[in-house]
Amino acid sequence: MNRCKHTFSFLSAFVFLSSINSMDGAKITAQDDSTGITAIVGAMLLDGYERPPIHHSAILIQGDRIVAVGTQANTEIPEDANIIDGSGMTVLPGLIDLHVHTMFLGHGDYAEWFPIFEGKEEEMMELAAKQLLMAGVTTAVDLGAPIEIVNVRDRINDGRAIGSRLLVSGPWIARRAWGSYPSYFQHVVTSPEEAGQRTQELVDAGVDVIKTWAGMEEADIRAVADVAHQSGIPVHSHLYTPESIWDAIRGGSDVLQHVGSGGNPDYPEDLIEAIAVRNIPIVQTMAHRIWVYPATIAFPERLQDPRLKEDLPGDLYAEFQRSFIDFERLSYFRSTPRQIRNSKTAARQFIDANVVMGMGTDSGSPLNFHTEAAWREISALVDSGMSPAQAISVSTKSGADIIGRGSDLGTIEVGKIADLIMVAGDPLANIQLLANIQHVIKGGVLYK
């Protein structure tokens, strides 16, 4: 087949995507009309802290908040509460993904994706947000999208669309353009002054975070940070090389994205120490090439995931499958074998140094579907040296702290927003059980 030929119907894709909120995943109230209390009983509870689980737990939810946490033996459960039976299951906080791209859905080639995406930006991004939520990601940071992502975020917050709670950057700011791709998701600047001006424009447009990318030096990042921080908005920097990381540290970046993903050889010890001592959070995004590629070699059938077939119209699903032909030859994976070799030590450097870490997936990138990116990234953290309990805490509690929402998200405790997920079995014994989320509750509402 010709990799550059698109045969799907743009109209059928548009009609389908326009109706995604009437599909599977529509809101189901998690609250009983008589008491307003929902009780999750009998599950093993992992509350987000790195401590032993609570067995045969009981969690009471009223409205969007958790009002009681304990065991079945010591928690009074109202007789007319709405009961969710957790027998044989584990309940844990909703996952927090600190690096997603809702403007992509895992298509094999970015350049071929943009003609599909353009004109249907918000519908596509809503579909991605819904996929993330169904995969147990109740909160996500979108780091690179058209500014229309602000509208998608607002519709989700207002209950007009279904999806993860989003924090969004809109277009990123860079010194170099990413390929020859559209300008609507990247602001290429030529000076620190212009970088500051673009930052102010994004702040005025209502973004939650600012992302910097390729070629941004210390002065550029400082200009961005000076403007963003005046409005209480953090700066996330996409980078790999030691030199660019030092520029971000000295320029005042708040979160370092992609650091430790294995794309580079081992980092110098003084750089790792500087990050650790300063408590600068890093987000590794390890799995999106290094784990996904060999997993696909071993089991190419994953590319025909039934969830993709359910979410995409027939013609668009067929286009995705066409884009996966000879995926080993895709430009995205050109350097992956070398990255895999580097990852043997590079991916665990920051784990061993005990730096502040959050979980991020780069979901939406080629073959890295929103439906499964989170569990693969968490599994990669475990493969690289974390205990399952630590990896879960990094993906919940730590993520909430990094985005400044630790007071109401990230753990299961009284007073917190009721974001919870449930899986069958014990993920402490087998972290890959997170691949099959049985129930998703966001803000006290049962979505799955």
C-alpha cells in the first residue's frame, strides 16, 4: 500500500466525532438520590502514599468529595447508600498524566495526520480526552496543541464534554520549528523579548502552563518564566541534552520534561545532583518509544486494539491501520534501538538519585495510544527500578503536588476530590493489571 495515500472519508470522521459525547462513557451519577452517599466497600485500598494498603476498605463519597475512609469494620455505611462492590479489587487514586497530546491519537506519521486533524481539531481533542479518562487518567497536562484546547478544557470542566480534567499549554514556544508542521501549535521566536511577548499572549488566552521546546537558551527561558510566574503559571521545558537542561534550570523552568527517557547516554552526576538538590520535578516519558516499540514487535496485534475500532469510524480506523504498515520503518522510531540500549542505565539514573518525579506518557505519539499509555509508562517505571507502590504514588500523589493540586487531588483521603479508579486483582503483585481499569470515578461521578 502507498503510505502517503489517504482513503478515508473526512465527512464520516467529522459526523462521528461530532457525536462522541453520546457514546459509551456518558455520565452515570454515582450518588444515590436519598442520601447522596456512595460507598465503595471491600476493595484493597492504595491511597497514593507509599505505605501498606488498607484491606477490606470502605470509602464514602458525597457530592464530589471523599467524606470517609477506613475499613468495613470501622466505617459506618448508611443503609441506603449506593454501594459499589469492591470484592477482589483494588481501589486507588485517579492517575495523573503530566505529558499528553490530545491533538494526536497514535497515528503512525505526524505529517500525514495533520490533514486529517485540521478542521476537526476540537472534536479530535475531545475524543482523546475521553480515551484518557476511560484509561483511568482523571487529570492530564496537555503540552502542545492548538489554542482551541482551552475550549475543550472548559467544556469538560462545565460537564458539556467527557474527558480527563485538563491543564493545557496551547502552542509551545521554541527557537526552532518542529519539522515543516503547522504553526498553530508552535510559536517560533527569535529573541527573549519575543518569547516573553508570546508567553503573555498565551496567558491572556487562558492557558494553565507554558511549554518551551527546541533551541530555547537560558535567556529565552528566563524571559518566559518571568512573564508566566507573574500570573502564577508554571513553565514546563521539553529537553534532552545536558546543556539544554542546565539552561532550563538556570532560566527558572519549573518542570523538566523527557529527562531520563533514555534518548541520551547517562547524564553527568553534577547535573543529576543539581536537579535533586533543587527539588526540580522531572517527567521521564520513557515508554513512548523504548517500551512501546519492542512491545509492538512482540505483539503487533496491539495495533488492532478493539477500543480503537470502537472509537473511530470505519474509514478512519482503516487509515490508522494503513499508517502502521512497516511501523519499524517509521521515522519516529529511527533511533529507537539506540535509545533502548541507553535506557538500560539512563532511565534509572533519576530513580536511583531519588529526584522528584511525576508520570508522563507523551500519549498520542505514534503507536502510543491514549487508551493504554499510562499503564505502559507506570510499568516502565517499575521495570526501571521503582517498586509498584512508588510508581503508583509518582503517578498520583506526586503528580498532584507537581501541578499544585496536592491539597485536593492525588490521594484518597477525607476532603479530597473523589477521583478514584478500580482494577481487578492486586497491582502491587502485577503492575500491568492497570491495563484493565474496571471503574473510573472523577469528581464523584462514575464514568466507567
